[in-house]
Amino acid sequence: DAGVTQSPTHLIKTRGQHVTLRCSPISGHKSVSWYQQVLGQGPQFIFQYYEKEERGRGNFPDRFSARQFPNYSSELNVNALLLGDSALYLCASSTMGTGNEQYFGPGTRLTVT
Amino acid sequence: GQNIDQPTEMTATEGAIVQINCTYQTSGFNGLFWYQQHAGEAPTFLSYNVLDGLEEKGRFSSFLSRSKGYSYLLLKELQMKDSASYLCAVYNNNDMRFGAGTRLTVKP
């Protein structure tokens, strides 16, 4: 079985631009969570979606948004990019929600210049 | 405030036992996770504690005391491949908070 997949692997954007990151969960998993990980720090929770509805939101500005599609894949959108948005963005899937064992994807490395 | 604290770095010898501590102060608590993360890779699940006590899984064990806001991860028979960062995370009401991680270096 395929694990969690994310695309793209790497991305370079300019300040002020917009970016869309994609995630496909493990087959049968209905929950997707997004995290931002800055080098040397633990992941910071951004969003959790379960059955296409937002179930949790971390302390991130409204420039960050996400959605989950009927096939349970998900997109994370970030508008008006700032230099500080440069990080590894991780997607994790689980059967029911964030409180269950999560399986992380390889991440998308975003660099904002 | 909400804090999750772990030592930044630890060093241990191959074959030895190491204990990585995690203390937390959060507004609520539904469970505590430990993840392993090798450099440049995604975190992988190690353990989950929701009740007080010790959970053992092979060479890895995790302990939780909810009254003390304290957990530890115990790694036995250390191997070189155990060199990685170990992340403590507290789950509460659809919110998962990670500590900064403990970077463990295993030396021959």
C-alpha cells in the first residue's frame, strides 16, 4: 500500500506570491492534518480535516487555508507569502482524527525568497 | 500558556539505555505521542499514552503521569540507527502540540 504522498517535493516562491500544496492520504484514512516544521523545531499544527470538514485549527493567520476533497485528499493554500513561511510542510493522515496514530508524508520544502 | 519541554540534545553509547523526558503544561489533555524523526525525513510514530503507566513496545517504552504532566521515552539496547530526533506531542481537542524535539546521538 502506498503511504501518504505530497506534492511538490520542493518549491521556491517569491514574497507576496501564493502557493498550493497537495496531500494524498493512505487509502482508507479519512483524516488529514497539516503541520509546519521550521528547521530545529517540532512540527506546528496548522489544520485538521476529517470527512471533508475542518475539525481543528492551529494558531496561524488567515493567509493559511485548506480543504479536503471527497476522495479525502487535501490542499493547503498560503497567500501573500512571507520569508517566515519558509519551512517543511508536513501532511499526516489517520483513520479518524489527530488523536489517533498519524502517518506522515515526506513533506514539501517551501523556500520563500 | 501551553508548553511542552524536552532536553535539546542527548548523547548515549551503543548498547546502553537512555531516557528522554518530556514535561507539559497544556489547557487540556487527551493523549501523548512520541515520534521519531531522522534528519531530512518525516516523523514516524513510536507510542501513544492516554492513561498513566508504562507502555512497552520492543526496545521502546513510554511512561505517562498525567498528574505530574510528565512522560518519558525509554530506549533500550541502543543501536546506531537510533540516532534521531525524538518528538513529544500532546493531543487536546483536535489540537496536536509538539515539543521542539530531543536530538539523540548514539556513539560506538
